[in-house]
Amino acid sequence: MKSVEEVVRELIASKCSNSTLTEKKEFETIRHLIHDSEKALCLIVGLIDNDPWLILLSDQRIIMVQKQTETGSIFKQYGLEQVKDLRLDSFGEMAALTFIFEDDKLFKADYLSLKDANEFGRLLVKAIEIWTNKLNQFLI
């Protein structure tokens, strides 16, 4: 399992401005889910169905963790190869990201700053391109 400091260094290296979100309780769940071979790229908090979720983009997948309750955390994870589309809606300085996956499942993360949403989207597109190229090398 990666240390918090290691993940913070990865987030800073990828120019993710939200490295302080590693102080959230939900980040511990993410730390247990992330593989040593993965690199953390960006971390944001958004509302999905009016509940706060911590969303990590790695170089291999998206991990979403709902705020902890008495029964524990709820998490969802999707490989980058499962991302079918990403939509950015903005209204002033606020934004929402809608993730659409291969199974047509979608999640809309609301109440993001426009800067954070743009940054996450830019890093996601770049990560998908790199991940797809890696997968294609195995198929050839």
C-alpha cells in the first residue's frame, strides 16, 4: 500500500491542485484500493446523487468513494478502458462532470470548480490515451 506522502507526490507531479484532499477520511479507503503499480493523477470531491464522493483518477482507473458512514464506505471503480464519454457542463465558475461508461452507466459529479473539472478532464483524456496504447501493445 502506498503512503499518503507517496500519493501526494504523484498528485503534485501530475499538476493536480487538490493534493490536500488526501486528508479526508475517505482517502484511506482509496489508499487500500490503489495498487502499487498505479500512479495517482488527480483527486476531486463532487456530489453524486446529492452525496459527497471522493474521486481519484489513476493511470489505470477511476475510483469513487462515498463519504464514510457507520457501515463503512461505498466505492465504485472503473477501468479507463470502460470510459465511453465524459461531458463537462459549466455555469459560471462551477462545473459538473458526467462520466459515461461502456455499460451506459453514468455518474454526474456536481459542484466542482471549473478549474478542477477542466484539470480532471484533461488528465483523464491523456490517461485514457496512454492506457489504451499500453493495452494495444499486449494485443499486437
